[in-house]
Amino acid sequence: MKTNISIVPELLREDPQLAYRILRAFAAQKKSMLVDRNLYGGKSHELGLMYFRLTPLCNLRCVMCGQRGDKGVLKGAFAAAESKKVLPLDAYKRLVDEVAVKKPVVYLWGGEPFLYPDLFPLVDYMMESGLTVSVNTNGTYLAEKAEEIVRHKWHALFVSLDGFEETNDRIRGDGSYRRVVEGFAAINREKKRQGSHFPYMGIVTTVNNLNYKDLYRLADAAREFGLAWHIFNLGTYSNDAIVARHKEFMRTRLDTEIKCLEAYNTGYNEGIDGAELHGILEKIHAMDAGHPIITVPALEPDKIDIYYGDLEHPVRRTCSVPWSQANIDYNGNVHFCADYPDYVLGNILEKPFFEIFNGEKAIRFRRELKAAPNGNFPGCVRCYQNMLCGKRLKGF
């Protein structure tokens, strides 16, 4: 199974400058683990990737989503109230001015980022400042925004799609598949009309017990979408025991009460036949798709049952995220873990970013993580960022 780095050779042929920027982010991550993690006592001088959760609002209710799904923490009146706290454009511009020297790759998400009112001016400012910008979207606004997206030469779109039409719509809502496909077609028409290869587009598919038998049909259909990649995310999952241990750890070691991890205690991992899923993925990886197909995490065939059936068994160790990445929440809070935002390092409305990134709370978090068994906290065993950035355990 291929990993993220497999995208780079394709980009080297089509856009060497963009490939170089992505390789620089990978290099920052590697250097942070080899040098900063071991020599700087909890501080880091690297910043390869930044996530920006621009808004808590979304127009879909995907069942497994940790924010708006069955057990999500950003729903209803609470999300509406939180939406009044979203950062203004000027606050983001000040932050971009601070971090531009590091030239991180940035990943804009939500909620649904197209619901952030100043999305286009923000992307423009980031790109003008030399940042590499990717936008994660549910794809339902692409058709109406296609001309503007292509004209502004956005670097990349990560579009969520979880199965062929009826399967995807069962998970994400009626009509969502059709709107995404129409969006891909509109972007491709505009790229041809405007003579541009931007944006590069790819699908991110979250594997669960509602869609795993339908993944090949989606991968087969996606050959017609004009994609640059297709990522199969095996999913972030938890259970009662992991949630309890993580809560106790965060309370006793980091003085933090958490609520986020329960959102991934959904049961959508249950009943997945690991052998059948591996066969499906093997068939997908063998197809001539015209673009890289990536599985996160890439696992040995006999370990997929463990991934879904034994959630407490680690498959990755030594998370590198806090040494090379940061997340900015819609309200200005800074934290390390995209899906687990309860440990707040500080707020960019109150302190400069790099004071927060290497502040007392950040140092404490990194030191605790480095000292933890396998370099992970209890709740990290299926965390998507750890699956991306952790080290593979022997045999997996």
C-alpha cells in the first residue's frame, strides 16, 4: 500500500515548485524528530504544517464525523453560538505574517470552510505570503465556486467522498455524491478553459462499516474525476476503555478535562471483515487509476483485523505532530492535535503565535508525549494525525 510521499513523484513531473514545497514540509517533520525532539527540551524550531479549522458550521451531517456526526461535539445551538467566535480576516493576516518565514503547508478545514465568509481573501493572502494552501471540503460548493477557485489558482482541494452514490449519500446526506461529482466536472471545465493545472484535486475516503464493501465502486468511478490522488483513511476510532484512560491521563498529567475523544467512540469500526477489506484495498491499489491511491495507515494484510477489532493495540508509535505542526481553531485557540482540541496552548488574539508554540504548556505537552509509552498518549492509538506522522510498529 502506498503512503503520502507517493504523491510527490507525480508532482515533480507536473509542478516541481509545488513538489519542492511539499518535500520541504516532510523534511521539517523529519528534522523535528531527529533534532528538535531530542535536543531542545520540549521546544521546536520547525513548522512544516498548520491546520486551520475556520468554522464550526457545516451544511452536512456525516454520521461518523467527530464534529457534526452521531456523537459529534459541534452541533445544534452550541455550534451556532460558537460560530459567533470565528476569527476575522485581519487576525488571520497577522498570524500569516508571523509564520510566513517558515513557509508551512497550510490545510484549511471546518466544519465546511466554504461557510467561512472571507475564505477567498484568506487563501489569497496566504498564497501571496508564500504559503502552500490546501482546502478540505465536502465538495458541495465546488460547482458554484469553480470559476473563482481556478482563477485564484488554489494549490489543492481535498474532497470528502465515502462511497458510490447510494452509499455516500447514506453517510453524508441525500444528493451529496451528485453535487461533488458536478463540482469535479465544473473545476475540470474551468481548468481547461482557463489553461491552468490548479487546483490539484483529490478524494479522502473515511473507511467504516457502512462503506467498506463499496470502496472499489468509488475508486473505479473516481478514474473519471480528473484527480491527483485518492486517500483511503482507515478512520479514527475509540472505545469506552480508551476514552476513560485518556481522560484520566489528561486530568492527572496535563490538568485538562477533555470531551473530544468520545466523539470517535462511535462503533463504526465494528464488524469490518479485515480479510475482505484488505482484498478490496489490494484490488483498488492494483487498478490503473491514473493517480496515486494511498491508504492511511498502510498496514500489512494480517493487521487490518487488529486495526478495527482491537482498538487498544497500537499500530504506530512516537507521534511527531507537536514538534512540526500546529492547529489554529476558529476562535483563535492553538493546539497540537487536530481532532483532539481540548488541551489549549494559548490564543493568537492574546499572544504571538511562536510564544504559544514554544510556551510553557507546549513544552509540557511535548515532554509528556516523549515520556509516554510508545511516544503516544492513551487516546492516540487510532488518531489520524498519528497514523500519518507516527512511526510504524514492527510487523505492521
